[in-house]
Amino acid sequence: MHAMENIFRRITLLAAAAAIILLVALPVAQAAEAFKMGIIDPQVVLERSKAGKKALDGLKEYVATRQKLLSRDEEELRTTEKTMKEQLAKLDETEKKEKEAKFRAKIQDYQKRAQEFNQELQGKQKELIDEYMKKIATATQAVAQKGGFALVLDRGSEQTVKIVIYNKDTIDLTEQVIKEFDRINSK
């Protein structure tokens, strides 16, 4: 009888353990099925949405205008350098030094303007990205809530930090976010 009781206890314990595992595993499996994850590519949203295109076009126009001014200054420096080289042979030592000093000052002014332009451009780019990332986050949240997504990740790119390395069974929400982004920002 004693052996029979041990077997019965073991069977009871195994059945209880199986029941507990089922009770624990079933909600976890159901939760995993209900857990939806999506990815988006914010760069694509910025480049392909109407408001994003408009902002990028404005930035490109700003860059083109500033670049024209810098190119004009650069051309003026080349002309001045060419003229100065032609004149140097005819000038005495004091005049040569004076001309060269003026030319160096012009080069330094040009380099300062170019550096200021680059800093200004970096500031404008950061401002644009910060502003649009907030707008993209708002559109993404709306799409995620409508679709029942628990998590949406930034896909990242080769130029930025690559957030998603592998994504099986995730849904790319980029197109939906572009539509929502345009809807929200068309006002």
C-alpha cells in the first residue's frame, strides 16, 4: 500500500503541477497573441509626408541661398588672389606685406562666415528634427492606439542608430503614420 500511496501522490503532484503550468502558460500565451508590435521609419515619414517635404524644401532653399552667398565670396577671393599675384611683382616689400595681410583678413572673414553658416545650419536641422519628431510621435501614437499596438519602435537607419536589427512578425506602420501625420498637420 505504501508504494501505491507514493505513486498516487506523485500522480497528484504531477497533475497539480501540470494544472499550474497550464494556468500560468495560458494567460501568457494569450497575452503574447494580443501583444502587437510595430515599427516605423521616421526619416521616411519626414521625407514623404506633405508637411515634412515642405519643411525639408524650406531647409534646402535656405542652404541654397547661403551657399550662393558663400560661392560668391569664394569667387571674389579667387579674383582678388589672382589680381594680387599679378601686382605683387610691381610692389615694394611694405606694400606686398600690406596686400597679403588684407588678403589673409578676407580669407579669415570668409572662413568665419562659412563656420557661422555651418553652425546655423546644424541648429536649423536640429530644430527641424526635434519639432518633427514630436509630430511624428503624436501621429504614431494615434496609429498605435487605433490599431491596438502595445509597442512601436523606430526602425533606425544606417545614418542613425539602428534600433531594430531584426523584426519578425512586426508590422511596419510607416505608411499609416505618414497618412496620420498628413491628416494632423494639414491644418
